[in-house]
Amino acid sequence: MSQDTTSTSPVSLTSARSDQVRLGLFISIIGLMVFLLGAKPEWFLLDRSPVIGFVQISVFTFGLGFLATGGYISLAGLWKNQERSILSDIGTRLIATGYVIAVFAGMADIFGLGTQPLPMVPFFGPLQAVGVQIGQVVIATGMTMMIPFQRFKQ
């Protein structure tokens, strides 16, 4: 019988997991920059309008998606070779649900659910801002649930 030399050693698995965490953090940083570009374009000297319009809403929603995806990748990498808990699986679903809430709240006018129907210029109002913030809180709750707390008990 020949031995399988392609099996991964614990050292390479640990290295692969830390690379996964680094990749997730890199994606999160890119997502944060894109989110800030959409939410506060004046910080980048790109503000052209006194209102938040479709392009800004799209950019910060896209950035929030990258931020949530990067956070998920990083937190999933922290589990290493352990089986993920039910709490972590629920956290994964909360991250996705929070993003859906944020997208639908932010794009309410584009979807025809907001205060200004489509022939009018889309407007990011206070109720939409609260909806996006609720989505962000749900995402943060899901990420907190994904932290492998049992590793810290040992």
C-alpha cells in the first residue's frame, strides 16, 4: 500500500485558515472603503449633490455587502477544524438576513416601496436610514454569534 502524500498536515491547515482570516479582513477593509465612499463621498472630495441619490445608495449597499462577506469569511476561518455550532449557523443566516434588510430599506424608492415612486428622483429618507441601520445591527448580531467562544474557555 502506498501512503497518500497529498493529505494536509495540521501546520498547512492552520496556515490555510489564517490565510482565510487575512483574506476576509482584506475584503472587509475594501468593503468599508466602498461603504464610506457611498455614505460619505465628501470625505473623498467627491460630493456632487446635497441629497443621497441612487448612485450613493448603490455604492454603500455594495460596500456593505463586501463588508459582510469579508466578516463572514474571517469568522468562518476562526473555527479551524472544529464543527461549527448551531449558534454559528444561525449567525450566518442573520448576516444574510441583515444584508437583505439593508438592501431593501436602502433601495425602497427604486423598488417602488419608498416615499418617492420611480418617475421622481430616488431619495434616501430618514425611514430608509433607520431600516439600513436595523439591517446593520442584524449583521453585527450575526457576526457576534459566529465567534467561536468555546475556544476561549479552554
